[in-house]
Amino acid sequence: MTSPGFDVIIIGTGAGGGTMARALAPTGASILLVERGTAVPREDANWDPVAVWKTLKYRTTEQWRDRSGRDFTPYTHYNLGGNTKFWGAVLYRLRREDFGEIEHQDGVSPAWPIDYETLAPWYDRAEALYHVHGATGDDPTEPPRGPYPYPPVPHAARMEAIADALRREGLHPSPLPLGLIDPGADDGCRLCSTCNSFPCRIGRKSDAEVCGVLPALAHDNVTLWDRTSARRLLTDPAGRRVTGVELERNGERLVAHAPLVIVSCGAVNSAALLLRSANDRHPQGLANSSGLVGRRYMAHLATMMQGFHPWRRNDTVFQKTLAINDFYLGGVRSKYPLGQIQSQGRTHGIMAKVVGDTIIPGIPLWAYDAWVARGVDWLAMTEDLPREDNRVVLDADGRIRLVYRPNNLEAHRALVRETTRVLHRLGFWKVMTHSHQEKNTTHQCGTLVFGTDPRRSVLDPFCRTHDVENLFVVDASFFPSSGAVNPGLTIVAQALRVADHIATTVLR
């Protein structure tokens, strides 16, 4: 079956696709927005740790394979807004240094084809669009910038005391840049204990549905097809242009047509879609003359940490407001970059038990409840490097295989040690750690790298594929390196930059 034609087809509604839809909607072009899932219903379960963390009510049941061929369930959600519905809304700019070549303990992080100054005005627009709250001046690694569009979310008393203690230790704590809508107001963000990894029941967390998709759908020229999967991209006989997208919708196969196609499925699924779209002209996958489609997969090395004190109950509700970047470009005991430390949303007892049962089963829930009530939660995050053997492939049965082995591990261990030392100096008796290691898919990036040389990149600096002239890919797959901050704001900024390029050069 063939669908009516459109001017633009956008596949995916996350930080890339949702933002692209919002930015292109005012052009008047007829836009088809394709989403595999549907809207997350606003219901009590949104804020229920049992539903979100134990029964996994909203997470995909899809099975991927790891590098050894073992099945695992990725931390991935298919719904309007993509994985942004379940993010913590930490919206950092990459550091200025991240755009250049950086020597790490385990190798070199390559330079980007654009510099920080190129993306800076789009960061400004991205922060305004996603209601980013923050403050300049405290972060020693902060890139040149103007003021944030919204003031920082105030620290709770416990977190303010920790910030003061960090300053006495000679460190430079800074406010986390957070995408929240009217925090603390009667009709705004409630600054609750279920922000990290939870969908917002009242729609007051800045995600791609709230900030991108819904404003786009207010335009008559934007059409949403949810519960619709993109199977493959079809090209003309020469393989130079995409002519249609083969979709599966309501159990029916159909082809949608448009002279411009934008893929924004996330780094893993965008690479998989191009690999599934192999044809006679592109036998190794669409737009893969470089051989790099699916390669250079990166996901941050991330360790959850909790500082525990048996006699100090932590009554903070919203504690996700504080960051330490002193080790970002180098450590006290290392000349190499180590990464970032962020305070995290509160760990609920059932969340700790889900993890704990994989290590020591049988510990009762009340013990976890008592433990987390006396802890403060942190995330230590380090850049891993783009290795060509870290990649997304398709097995013979079409299943995704994530061939990934984390690297730069010693730098991450050094960051965890530094964080542990800091927490001990602050008076925490015990520091607990947990890492997702090889199955980390939360900050996936790098599988369709952008650059100026078609032999060494898949996309050009505006995220158009070198090989297929009307195909763009806008999600974290374009990252040549991962940096050590959350990728979301950079995706949004580049989406706005690409949308402007398309509006002024393709759709004019």
C-alpha cells in the first residue's frame, strides 16, 4: 500500500526528531512524524517506583544481544518523546575543549568538524526551548556563554550544606542545568522524588514530547503516525536518493513518500535502520560507503554512588541540583580527563532492591528503605572513546547485536576513587557503587559519525549523509566523541541548527 506523499518524513520523536518537528513546522511543509510507540499515559503509575523500576511498565520488552550473543533488555523506551520521557532533564553544553582533540588515558578523543562557537547560538536557543535553569560562574570548565534563560533550581538545605562543605575542600560545586517548567510554582514542576528515570505525570519536565512534538502538532501541516515502525528506507535505482520509507502500521505494510527524510531513532536504532536498508547500490547498508555505519558506538562509563551515614537521615525530596566538574579535564592525581560528578534523584528502596537482588538476593525491602533514607545519591560519569570494534550489527535473524566493550576504564576508576575520597571527607561513613558496564544504553551515541571526509564519516557537518543526498540523521549518532556530560542538549542544539539549514536551503 502507498500513502499520500509528504514534504518531510521524520522517523522518531526524541530529542532529535521531536525538536526537528517543532523547528520545521512553521515552514508550512507537510511533515509526517513517525513514532514506533505512543504517548505515555498520564497516570498514577508514572510516579510509582514499583511500576517504573520493578515491573518495568513502560520499558520495551524488545531483546537485543550483547557481544557474546546473550539476550538482554536495553534501557530503551518507545513512546512520544523517545527516551527523553525517562531522562533526568540534565541539559549540559559540551565543554569547549570537547570539540577539539583530547588525549585521554586510554587513547585520543577526536576533534569535531565544528567548534563550540559554531554551536553556541544554537545552545542558547536549545536552552530557551527546553526551559533550562542554571547559573554561570561557579563551574570551572564552563564554556563561554551568556546567562541561562531561567535561574537555577535552589538547593535543598541538605544539598546546600554539602555544597558549602565542598567549597571548604577547595572544590567548585555548581548548579546542575535542569530542564524543568516553572519549578515550585502552583502549576509547575513539583520538584518531586520521582524525576530521574520516571515520566512526569503533570508534563512539567522538559522532554521532547512537551517541548517538541506537542507544539509541532499544533500546526495543521504536521501529521503524527504513532504505533508505526520504520522497516527500511527505499532508494531510486542509482541509490542517490531515498524515495520512500517502508512502514508497518496497524499490522499493515505501507510505503510513505517524501523528497526529504530525517532519521532520528537513537544511535542504535538509526544505525540498525540504515543497515536493514541495504540494497544493490548499498550492499553493506544505506549510506555506508565509509564502512562506518554502526561503528564507534559510545556510552558513558557511569557509576551510581551513594554516600551513607547511619545517623543522618536525608529528608531531601529533590536533591538533583548539584554538580562537581573539578575533575573534568584532569584529576588531582592524574593529568588525564576523569569526568563529572552529579547529584542524583532520590533512590527509592525498591529501586535499590531491584539492583541488590542481582548481587545478594533475599535482603528485605525494609532494609533497603532504611538504607536509602540515610544516603545521598551521586553519579560519576567518564567519557569512553570511539572504537571501531564497538558497534551495532544485525544478526542473521534481524536482531540487533550491541558489540560493546567499555574503554577508558582506568580514568573512570580514578574518578570513582576521587568521588569516594570526597564523600568520605564530607563525613559519609560508607560509599556504595553500581555500574551498568557493557549493557549501558542510556547515553548511546556515535554510530553515524559526522565529518567533512566521506571516507571517514557517514554524515556531513549538517547531518546529511554523504552518500544519499536527501537523507539526514539527527540524534546522538552523529557524535564523533561523547564528552562526559549528558548528550541531550547537544542533540537539541544540533537539531535546531540542522532544521535552520534545511529550512533555508532545502525547503525554501
